[in-house]
Amino acid sequence: MPDIDLNALSHTVLWATFALTFVFGAILQRTHFCTMGAVSDVVNIGDWNRLRMWALAIGVAMIGTGCLSWLGLIDTSKTIYTASKLLWLSSLVGGLLFGFGMVLGSGCGSKTLVRIGGGNLKSVVVFVFLGLAAYMTLKGVFGVVRVATVDSVAIALPTSQDLPSVLSHAFSTDVRMLRLVLALVMGGALSLWALLARDFRTGDNLLGGIGVGLVIVGMWYVSGHLGYVPEDPNTLQEAFVATNSGRMEALSFVAPVSYTLEWLMFFSDTSKVLTVGIVSVLGVIAGSAVVALATRTFRWEGFASAEDTGNHIIGGILMGIGGVTALGCTIGQGLSGVSTLAIGSFIALAGIVIGAVLAFRYQMWRMERLV
């Protein structure tokens, strides 16, 4: 086996991650791609275009990830989303908390980063509280509660929890072929639903849907293929370089926010190194900022009232707790996880949408009481 320069490989993976997430941030800023906005448009004004953009992104991500897996370039069983232990209650409860929190915080984790790039100081506050709450749920007091409660309710599956593996085990079919077929059918159906609407087919909508989906696919390739080492010379075990989880990663914006805060606070500690998650946070902010400045939409924005401040703080905390509990956010579970066809990801995504709808109903109730 040829010698592997892990340091050089890590730099390559991190620069590729920065490039992809810079594009991701730029696309989100340019197209207003936003999960909370998509749900809000449907609930409040009956406009489905941003939801179609989101569906197109999921469809493209599913198809692309399925093709990478079919070609043998990545192994989707080596992600945090496809473990054989199905934490269904954690996915549901975490999703509900995250969905409710993202409405109070004016956007999910990725939208928070995009808004920071556009000059929104409220999102800086959300960023800090989201990161702190996420870290407390990973390793602190909230983590103890999480492990003792929702994480204790699980289903042990005989295979990975992705649909192809479960169905293949049940019906004794070829999992590789089934993974490709399901990705093409499910991803194709979502993409077709989005594209059939004539008023949806605008440049920005297509850029948002197709572009975001392709970035997810690109991240799986970078982390799962480019950064894959069959045998780490230090441990003699397979490794995915520059990832926090030790497994291949695409995009997610909850735990990586806490890792970014940790890296900034302990910068002089040589054990705190840049990872795919940290670089992705920086890349999205940078990409958003460049587009905001170039289009002259960069605006400083602060809180309007004490209630506005409180809502954003609570929203950030709920997203931090919920995102870690559910193993991801609207991007982490809603795009990266769902692209692997993991059952837990579909449960988490449903929880996020339901939580967001409940939060919108709560806001409407609050407004009616003030009238």
C-alpha cells in the first residue's frame, strides 16, 4: 500500500469543502432557499414554489447519492444517519424542537449562517445560543438528559436503517441495485413534482433546487471518497479524514456550529483542528457575504424589541437541543440524511415540518391576542 500523506489529504478535503460550501452559501443568499420560508409560504399564503425548490434539492441529492453508491464511490452505510439502531423517538422529538425553534429564530442553522453573511446581528445571537445549546446536548447537562430519556427508546434493526438495506433484508434482494432504483424513483418523483409546476421554472428556483442538491452530492464525494483512507497508518483502520464523527459527512449546521465556537475559543490548543463541519460553517458565511455585498443587499439588522430578542434566544436554544437530539437539522437530516434514504432522517424531517407548523400557529395565536 502506498504511503498516504494524511496532512496533505486533509488540506485537500478542507479546501474542497470550503469551495462547495462557499457556493452553497452563495446560492442560498441569491435564491432565498429556506426550509422555514418554504413551510411559511405554504401555511400563510399558499405559495408552494419554495417548497418545490426544497423538494427538487432533495430529489437531486437522492439521485446523485444513489448513483455515487451504485458506482462504488461511497458507502452510505458509513454515515451517522444509517446506523442499525433506529432512534425514532429522538428523531421525532428532536425534529419537533428544531422545527419550532427555527421559526422563533427566523431560520434554521444554514439560514442563520446566510443571514450572518448578509449583516444580520440577530442571527449572530442565534448562532451563539444554538452552538452553546448544541454542545450542552452533545456533552453537557442536556446530553445526560437526552441519553436517559429519548435515546433510550430505540429499535435494533438487523441491517443499516436505510430503506434499501431494510427492504433487501426483508425480501432477499440485491441491496446495491435496490438502492439505485429507490434513489431514482423517489428522487425522480420529487424532482418531477417540482418541475411540473410552470410558475416554478424560473432561474433562481432551478438554481436553488438543483444547485443545493448537487452540493450535497459533492460533499458526499469529497468526504466519502476523496477523504476516505482504507487503512490509516496511525490506527491501521479505515478513516474519513477531517471529520468530527469519524464517518463520512455531508452538510449539517448544528453540531458544526458548536465545534466552530470551540475552535475559536481554544484556537491556541493544537489539538483543536479544522474539520469538515467547521470549514462548512465558515464557507457558507463567506459565500453569503460575497453575494450580499455584490448585490448591495448587505444590511445591518438588529432586534426590534425585548420580545424579539427573547424569541431568537429561545429559538437558538431549541435548535441546538433539537438538532443534536435528532442527529441533524433541515440540511443535516432533511437533505444529507434523506439522501441516504435513512428511515430516521424521514422521521426527523417530518418532526421538523410539524414543529414549524405548530410554531407558526403559535405566532398567529400571539398576534390575535395582541389585537
